[in-house]
Amino acid sequence: MRDVKVVPHQAAWKEKFEKEKRILNNFLPDAAIHHIGSTSIQGLNAKPIIDILIEVPDLDGIDDLIDEFNQLDFVSKGENGIPNRRFFYKGEGNERAVHLHIFPYGIHHVVRHIAFRDYLREHDVEAQRYGELKSMLAKKFPHDMEDYIQGKDQLVKDLEKKALSWYEKNKRAGK
């Protein structure tokens, strides 16, 4: 059981991501490693958990590295509800520190995460609205992660739809 804790953005989150990335690059040399989620967006309120998206050539190689992930204190959860993903976390309960989302290169889940992040980085008003909702929901549901997630679901879907459209338009324009 984890409490819902949303805090103001912290500069240290980028450093924590970079540290994890250096470690992961040692045994995933063919991977593209991205900082995603709210901790990757300057000024956005967030749960203090670093979300890392890793793109790899295929997932079979990841399944062969479970022991290496375990040695880095990552717990494997398999697909954990999303096909073509391998999910790992570091830290138990309220000490949760990192989530790894590993996908094959370029699949839709990769694009939607990157688009969402980049859209909020470029649209401060939308990011602020999202951060305020997260903070309000964390206060309303401090011990109920499911209600917190459900409470932000519609806004996330709306923002994701805008983000994907914006991302595709900018990608075609070469920006």
C-alpha cells in the first residue's frame, strides 16, 4: 500500500534520472533511455517517483536480464497490464523511487509517453492545470492510489489526445 504524495518539482529529479541512466546504460547499450512522467517536466507538481522509459530492440533480451535488474534493486512485474512492456520498480511502499517502462523501439506506447511529456513541456498552462489537479487529488485521496489515478484519468486522456495531435503535427513539420 502506497500513500499518494504530490510535491512541488525538485531539481534533484533530473540528477536522479541521469544517475539511473548511467547505471542502466552499462548493461543496455542498445537502448534509448528517456526521462518521462511528471518528474521530467520543469515546474510540474509530481509524485516523487522517477519514471524512465527505455526503448530496446526486443523484449526477449530484457527477460534474460531479470537477475541484473534484481541486483540493482529493481523488482520485475512483467507486462503489468500493458502488452509489449516490461515494468520494474525500485523501492517498496512509500519508499518507491523509480519506475522502469521498457518497450520495443517506436511502438505506440513510446510515442504517447514522449508526446505527453513534450506537449506539457511546451504548454505551461496545460501543465499547470494538470499539476493543480494532481495536488488536489492527492489531498482528497491521500491513502487511495486508485481513486487518485481515476480522478485524473479524464484529463490525462484529453491531454494525451492533444499531445499526440500536436506531436504528429510538429514531427511532420520537422520541429
